[in-house]
Amino acid sequence: MESVIAMGIGVLFAVVAVAGMLLYVMVRRHRRGREERVAQLIRAVEDVHAEHVSFAMLDGLPAPVARYFRYVLVDGQARIRLATYRQAGEIRLDPAAQKWLRFDATQWVTHAPVAFVWDAKIHLAPAFHVRVTDAFLAGSGSGEVALQSAIVVAREQNQPQLNAGELYRYLAEAPWHPTSLLPEAGVRWQAVDANTAIAHLECYGMTVSVEFRFNTVGEITSIYTADRYGRFDGDYVKRPWEGFFDNYQLIDGMRIPTEGRVGWHLPAGWWLFWKGTLVDVAFEYYQ
């Protein structure tokens, strides 16, 4: 009897060891894939000569846009080449869910070319998580979800609605890297009223437009579009999408919001999807 128990325990340990080794290999493989996306983004950054910001460039812009740049930048500001953020916050993956899930993420962003990678760890329960990678590289959007940063359970890439959705995300998040909103970065501004303007961005054969709302100080307080595709019940559908920015801080000479919220206006009501805080920010600049 003792020998049977010993043999069973030995087999169990062997199975656990093999499973652990397999998981380790899968984690490393998935990590290499994420690292390659970031490396691809960094390799593609164009080392062009970018003129520093001159407030004379702001002449002719809609009044709230000019007010914003004068508030968040300084005359002579160098333009951002690469922005890197660490974020922490909560996410609600289903509009009917009551529970918020904690996440930690790192995001890399460039504007020449327009690209980003968002790498997030979403905590499902103690010792369990999913790794979510959201990217826009060379005009192609991609999304991937991996259980325990190893087992891919969902993946999508280079769908027209996804590609456009990622470009919307890039433009809407640009207050975190404000020189990307300059006309010299390809953004065309359209006046609406004293506190509202629409930003249009065209690249990779796509054009997206986002409404930006400003307060009297000069801060961008919210963004809105009715034209972004989201995936609902397995299909891409256009739904109104809205985000909010708060708590501007002076970081590396620029004022950027450090808190944000974003969600969808669904037929059943408002779905606040994401809320987060920037916990660390690093910028590299064009010389």
C-alpha cells in the first residue's frame, strides 16, 4: 500500500512539474511577443528634425485650442518623440457587472509614426489574472487576452473597425502627450464654440474626428465621439464613446491630466468602462 501511495505521489509531482514547466515556457513565449511589439514601435520612431513649439504657431487655431496649448506647454517646448506611462486603476468588463477589477498597465506612444502599445495585467482574483495587450502599429490594430500571461483566450488583428477604433483611442488620449495635438503633428482643428473644438486626424488611409471640451483655464476636460466602433455581443457597432480628464499636474515642464475615465453610451445606459491614474510618466524628445 505504501508503495502505491509513494508511486501516486511521485506521478503527481511529475505532472505538476511538467505543467509548471509548460506554463513557464508559455509565459516566456507570450512575453517575447509583447516585447517584440514594443521593440517594433521603438524601431519605427522617425528621427526627424522637429521644430520646437512656438506660440506664434498657434495663430489661427480655435480660441479654446490656443488657450489649451498656452496652458499646458511653454514657448520653445520640445516635441515628444516617445511617451511611456505606468497606469493603475480599475476596469469593468461587462456593462451589467457590479465588480470592478484592478489593473496595472504600461503604455508606449509615438506620433511619428502614430502608434501605441498598451500592456495591462488585470487581476481577476488572488493569484489569477489576464494579460491584455492593445496595440496600433503600422496602421494595424490588435488586441490579445492571455490567461496568466500565457494561454491566449482571445485575439484579433487588422480588422477595419478595430484599426479605426485604435486610431480614435490614440487621438482621444493625446492630452497625455500634448505635442501630438499640434497641427504640426497632423491634427486639424475645427472650431465649435468658446469651449469646444473638433480634432481631425488622417493617417493610414483613415480619418477620425473627436470632440474636445475645454474649461476656461485651458484644460481639456472631456472627449466625445458618436462614431467609434466597439465590439458588443460579438459584432462591431458604432456607439457614442466619452472620456473625462482630471487632476492636471506639471510633469517635465508640461501640464497633463493624471486621472481619466472612459465609457460607452449604450441603449441600456451609461457604461463606465475604465478609470485610471498615471503613476509614472517618462518622455523622450526630438532634439
